[in-house]
Amino acid sequence: MINIKEDERLNKLNHSCAHLLAQAVKHLYPQAKFWVGPVIDTGFYYDIDLGDQVVKEEDLETIEKEMKKISKDGKKIIREEISKEEALEKFKEDPYKLDLISRMNEEEQIISCYRQGDFTDLCRGPHVETVKEIKYFKLLKVSGAYWKGDSNNKMLQRIYGVCFEKEEDLTTYLEALEDAKNRDHRKIGKELEIFMTDDLVGRGLPMFLPKGYILWQELENYIKEKEKELGYLHVMTPCVGNVELYKTSGHWDHYKENMFPMMEVEGESFVLRPMNCPHHMMIYANKMHSYKDLPIRIGEIAHDFRFEASGALKGIERGRHFCQNDAHIFVTKEQIKEEFKNVVDLIFDVYKDFGITEYRCVLSLRDKEDKEKYYPDDAMWDQAENELRSVLKEIGISYEEEIGEAAFYGPKLDVNVKPAVGNEITLSTCQLDFCLPQKFDLKYVDKDGEKKTPVVLHRAILGSLDRFIAYILEETKGALPTWLAPVQVKVIPVSSEYHLEYAKEVFKTLKKHEIRVELDDRNEKLGYRLREAQTKKIPYTLVVGASEEEAKTVNVRKYGSIETEEIPFEKFLQNIKEEIKKKRH
RNA sequence: GCCGAUAUAGUUUAGUGGUAAAACAGAUCCUUGGUAAGGAUCAGCGGACAGUUCAAUUCUGUCUUUCGGCACCA
């Protein structure tokens, strides 16, 4: 989909459209005060304070009409420059504008405004020449948005829209939005019976259905195999822990808001764990380690529970229970660089297998000013941040640094992707931690016989299995690669009366070779049964009738293709087994 | 959590101040077929709790769910 912010002409057009929106809103709601109206990747929005009034979805049409009216009127958009003093005087009734002016650089004494007819807005520009050029636009949605993005602040009204040069571009864009909705994992997950939710079970607590659990197990086995090859040791730990465990780790202080409330039983207090780092710390502490043992890599497909804000829940992409593909790697300070590189290599090795090519790497660093959130050890932080940075540079992946995004215990690398609908999500993460090992007083005996504290790398490659499944459902639109498909082959006898025996033979042989196969011997028309195999996105459909029975062949149709091929059954069996074994994109 | 919307059959949707419709899926029967929907019959529905009303699925309120955003985040 086109990125509007990065296209020079569209950027200008959308920015001007935001002004047009503001002008229309001012006509309809004279009390309106305006905050900012930036261009974003998907169009533009404007944040507006309407006092006690609220814009509803049904009002968008009225606003659009007013915008069209102003556009037709065709006023010129005129740039005006005034001094800072003049601006302060001109907008003295408008606290939002005053805020914007006061945030400008000391040196900036000249302030530019754009005027169109009866409306003037503070703005750097650039804009199109006249409002007449703003013709093919649509207001998409309205919502609340906190002023300056801070939930302690007042909530303003945000109206989203998009504008194009040509009508057909707008139509194409709106169709693409619809298309994205059809790719949404919540829709596909329901259609293909991957997972379900139920009010009675509870909000944000999805359940995997038989077909979904097959997918789940394949992914679990896949990643565990990879990890085993790399020297990971897998463990299993309980989902409930004594609250003292989390007080020791510091999570109780830093993370309580996101945890289910404490359970008090027989004088003891327990919590549902939001993560399993502390459990793995205790596993490390279970015995004395030598420097020769490090790195020690402890992995777990771990069930965790987080009390996510109700508005944040989103199918299996974000629930209150999820399963992390988690591991904690205990290393010496000297090993940080190499092991971090190993993890990054593993991430991209996995991405290659799944054909994931569109992602954004973020190096999350601490905010040096925020003394409260982050573990206070500047030397450690500096060292850690520098080492991660140097590994990323060495490997040569492009990344962005974000200040203040680090975990309280250390800096991290996040790999983010865009879902079909909604904001960017983190798929993989690797976090450096020099804090927990100290809190749990972990030690290893070094060469010189001295006890030293290791450093920990927290990492998740598939992130959470739940989220990863959501992601690949959207990427594949539900047409999963054969090795992941819950049903890999559908066998359809042309006639259940005459060809059933051979069909059963094919079915049984495939089953014996652990191919996930279904036999459709229902008394339905062939076309009907074929259609169903296609809508369920089954990778291979085998039609068998008289000629196939005679020649011991199968008529193969691959999902998404209308071509068919008659090949010896033995050959098909061999091919599919090889394909599944490869597990490659 | 906040702002707004939303809730009808297993699913996707229609409709109504007088107890509800269709398609697909399901069951039974007929149909015996060559690459995306053969036919007939049957069964199945108003998120919860209040209020207004002779009468509420329909109007109002509260709660809950889901969705779009904000904030938060694997």
C-alpha cells in the first residue's frame, strides 16, 4: 500500500486536506479549538477540542459535505509570516496554539500561517495552491486521542481522513482497506477454525481449536528443534508463583499494573506470572556454575498471563494469556556480544524460513533523564547499549534507535511488523539484563576462582506463539505452507460408489506416512466438494476416479491453482514428504 | 482504562412497538458426478438486567461483548 507521508505530492495534498477539515469543523462547530493535523503513512488526522460536544461517525458525512462546499468555492491558500509576538497576540485566546508557539525554537522569531478564506492555521507548510485541488478525499474514522499522547491529559477528538489526486486512486485505496480487513487473523482464524473466544471463558482468553493446535504444535516443534541445535536446554515451570519471587525480581514494583491481582491463600500470596524470567533465574541458581558452562541457554514455551487493558485486546495477537517462545541466556560480560549476535542470527534465520522480509528493527534505549524507571547503573547501561549497537552495525542490519523504550532492566532489540489492521507489533525481541542476575544473586566461578555475576539475555524469537500464528495467518491469508497446514491433503473420489476403495487406499497410505489427510466421501457433487477444499485452503486436493484407479495415479490440484496434474501416487507421496521436510518458505 | 460505534440461528447478514427473515453450514431423503455451490424436507435465533408500554428483539438506562482509534505493549 502506498505510503502517503513519503510521497511528496500526496503529503502536501493530505496536509492541505487536514486544513480543509479543520475549516469545515470550525464552520460547523464554532467553539472548536485545534491542536495538530499531521500527515501520516495512511493519510492525515486532526486533533480537535470541541468542548463538551462530540463528533460521531454519522457526523463525518456532514463534515465531508462542508469540506466539498469550501473546496468548490476555490479560495487560494495564502502563506503569511508574522513575528512571534504578533502570533502570541493573535492566538491569545487559544491555549493550544500558544502551546505550539511556545514550543518553537528560541531562534525562530518568524512564524508562518496559512490562510484560506475565513480560516487561518498556524503551519510550516507547504500546501497546495488553492482548496480547489482538494477534491478526492474521504473521512475515515473518528476517535478520542489524548492531548500530546499522554493519558493524564484531556481527550481530544481525532478525525482521520485520506486524500488523493485522482478519484480512482481513492477508490483503490478504500478497496485496499477492505482487503486488509479480509486478511485480519480474527476473521481467518474463525473461518478456518484456528481459535475461538467465548464470553463465559473470559475476555482476552482465546482457545485454540483442533486445527489451530496442529499449527501450534508444528511451530513449537520447529522452534525447539532450532534451539536444540544451538545448545538450548528446555524446561517447564509453573504459571503461578509466590509474590515474593516477583518482589525479588522487581516486577512487582515495575509491572504490577499489568498483572492479575494477587491471590491470598493460607497466609501466602501468589500471582499468575506475567513472564517467566524469575523462574529461569531460580533454575540457574539451582546449582553452582563454572565459567566453562557459560553460556547457559534455558528455553521454555511458557504460558504467561498479563492483565492487558481491555481496549488493547486483539484476537490472538494480544490476549491476557499467551505463550512465549522464551529463553534466558546466562553469559559472562565478555560473551555478551557474541551471544547477542547468535540470537540476532537466529531471528533472521527463522524469518528466512517463513519468508518474512518486511520488518523494522528498533534498538530501545533508556531515557537518561528518567531515573525512576531504569535500574540505576549508568556504566552498565552505557556498556550494554554500546555493545548492542556495535553488533547491529557489524551485522549490517538497518535499525532505528528509540529513547525511553528500554525495559527497566536493560536495553533491547525489537523486531516489529505491521499487522493487517492496526499498529505495528513486536514479533521478536532480545533484551539485555544486568539487573535480575544481581537481584537474585546469581554467580558463576570464574577462571581465577572468584565468584562473579553473569549477565542475562532475554529473548523470544517467535515472540509469542499466539501472536506469531496471528501474523502468519495474515501474511498467508490462511493459505498456510504445507508443513503448517492443519489439513494437508483432501482426497475426493469422483463417485463414492465406484471409486471409494481406491480413495480409501490413497487416504490410508498418506495417513500411514503421517500426512494430515481427509477423505471426502460425502454424497455431494464433485464440484461442491472441490469448492470446499479450496475455500478451506487445503494445500493439495487429490481427485481419484476410474482412470486414476486403473493407473495407480492421483489427479493433483494445488491450492490457488486451477491446473491439475495426474501423477503416480507414489510420486505424489514422495514429493509432499520432501516438501514438508524442508520447512522452508 | 479513555472516546465512539456495535450486539438477531453454528457463520454472514435482513427486518419489525404486536415473538422474526434469508444465504451458507447441519440432519434426513432424492440425485451418482471429472475440478468453485443439484433438488426437497426438517431443525435452529433476539448479550444480561432494569425501565417506559396493554404489548419491547425494536424505545430508554446500566452492565457486558465485539469493532475502530487513543493510551499501554510480546
